[in-house]
Amino acid sequence: MKKLLLAVLLVSVLALSACGPKDSMKIGFASSTFDNPFFNDIKDGILEVLEDSEYELISLGADNDASVQAAQIEDLIAQGVDLILLNPVDSTTVGTKIIEANEAGIPVITVDRNAETGEVIAHVASDNVAGGKMAATELAAVCPTGAPVLQLTGQAGASAATDRQAGFEEIFGTANIDHTVTASWSRAEGQAVTEAFLATQTGDTVCVFAANDEMALGVVEAIKANTSFDLSKSYIIGFDAIGDALTAVDASEMHATVAQQPVEIGRIAAQIGLDYLAGETVAASVPVELALIKKD
């Protein structure tokens, strides 16, 4: 009888232990890249919120490679993280990995860019369509009549790229844009495709909307390197308000940049994650305000 009681007691202790708190509580942040300061700012916002929590942050950058990000999400699932904050490289293909996280019982929050498939508990981002419209309204107001117009889009498949382009073209008009080309969010590619565009144009003025500041800064370098075009007569609008872009606006090298609040995006996403894990009801979509930053 004593042996039976001891056995029952042992089973009870093991069961309580199994149901107790995990040794490590983890939240994963799968970002498209950390080469762009914007996404480091998002991470800073996440860390700020998690600092006083029980959760450890695992941050993984995919260098804008969708296949790398897919493997990283698989790794986070294998580690048994409690929640995934996801900034997709490709909003279309990432859905299969979100579904895998769903099946593993791991909630997902998309950050800055959405996902077309899979279940997410919330999406936190700027209104990128509105930002594209904001840039188009400003460029239309300042671009001289007859000046060539170039639009640099982000990486194909990224919702932010699609939305910013849609907003810009709705206001500016596709017929008024001489050339639209992707520069994959890259400063170096932004410079290269702008150099190729300028080689086909005449005059000394060009107007450009770039869907992020890295590409816009590449445009600045391309115009500086061109002997025909004059940077002081050209109008370049970027998106994100990263430090280098704000410096370029202040120096009159860029006309403007659409300012997001990446740290606030990170803070909001992390707090929603903590609230959800605590059993609270959370909003399915949280927009974060934008502003146009000009020298004046």
C-alpha cells in the first residue's frame, strides 16, 4: 500500500512539473534584413518592451532572401518559441511557414509587411498606400513640367513595395512616370538603375520617388556622378526617414522622405504579443502614423 501511495505521489509530482512554467520563454523576430537601419529600429522597440518581461528575444535577419527566412522560421518553430514577430521578405510565399507555425500552436504577428496566407493574430504597420500618396502629392507639386520621372520600387513580393507603388501611382498617374524599376531596397542597386536611366535622358533635372531611403540615397550618388544632371535642380523623395536620409534632406540633396516610426512599430508589436500571451484580446490591425519630412 505504501509503495502504491509513493508511486501515485511520484506521478503527481512529475505531472505538476510537466505543467509548470518553461525553463526558457522566447519570442522570435524574423526580419527581412538587419542591413537597413529601419529594421534595427524595429528591433530596438521590441527589446524596449521585452526588457522587463520574462521573455528572451531571438532575432534573425534573412538578408532579403525568402528561402533563408523560411529556414529561419522553421528554426524558430523547432526551438518552440512562444510567439513569432515576422517581417516577411516575400508576403506571398511566407504563408506556408506561417501555416506551419499555426499548426505548431505558435501565434504570429506580422510587422511592417503583411502576409497573404496563414493566420496571424495581428498586423502592425504604417499605411504604406497612404505614404505612397503622400510622396506623389509632394512630387507632383514640385517636379518641373517635362522633367523625366523615375520610380524605384522595392523587392517584388513585399507588401510594402506593392502598397507604396499603388499609392504613388494612384495620385501621380502611371502615364506621368517615365520608368518604373525595382532596386530591391538597395542603395547600390538604386545607384546602378538610376545611372542607367539618366544615360537615356536629356536635360539637367530628374524627379524620383524611391520606395525606401536606401534606394533614394543611391539616386543621390548617381546624380552626383553624372556630369549632365544637377542635384540642386532635381527632386528625390524617399521613404523611412533613416538617419542618412534626414542628413541628405537637411543638405538639400533629397527633397523629402516619408517618415515611419519603426521604434514605435516594434514597441506596439511586442506589447500586442505580450498581451496575447497573457490571454488578452488584441486588435487585428494597428496602423502607425506617417509624416512627410522636408527641410522646411
